[in-house]
Amino acid sequence: MAGLTPGAPTPESITLHTQSRVLEVGFSDGAVFRIPYELLRICSPSAEVRGHGPGQEILQTGKREVEIVDLQQVGHYAVQPLFSDGHESGIYSWDLLYDIGARQAEHWAEYERRLAEAGADRDAPMPRSGPSTCSPS
């Protein structure tokens, strides 16, 4: 699992906005990101989403309305959300949160590309298998 890169920005504030389903993270370098819960869910770093190796990734669909029902700190390097669909195995390092926040447009574009490639609909119930939603950076 990725930890902290020495000298990398760390969160100074983390706020769950339940109505808009957005995680707001303010980092020590002044960057503030508003990351939709759906994007966090489809980019989960868990083996459930990314698999255990190339070709084992699972395309995430039907996550538009997902909520974060709990958020636990993991040591001094990450958070672990509990999503309303029961997913709770993704541990988001500060580096990963920063990447998802800073590259939201790229992650969304990659997700849409993979959906199109799979002939899948973003709001369809979860398929049993498919390509990854987000590529590791």
C-alpha cells in the first residue's frame, strides 16, 4: 500500500458534505479539493476494485448515489471510508487523496472511457467483472 511521500502535502482539514456527497480536503500546501463520493468509490484502492494484479480489475457502476456513512483515520497517513453500499476495504493515503483531488478530470475521463469500452452504463447495477475504473498514477 502506498504511504506518504516524504515532504508531500498532508491534510489539514477533512469535511464530509452529506447533502452534496462531497469530501472536502484542505492540504498543507493550500490546495483544497472537493471530491465526489462517487469518484472516491470508483477509484477505491482496494483489492475488491483493483484486483490482485493486472486484468483483475472490476469496473464500478451504480455508484452515483453512494454515500460515506463513516470515515476512520488510519494511523497518520490515510483514511478509510465506509460507503453506503457496504464497501469499506479501501484505505486512501494522503498521496492518493491528493492525486484523486488534483486529477479529478482525468479520473472521470478514464472512467467514462472504460465504461464506453465495456458497453456499460454508469448507473447500471454492478457487473460481475470488467475493466478498472481508475489507473494507478
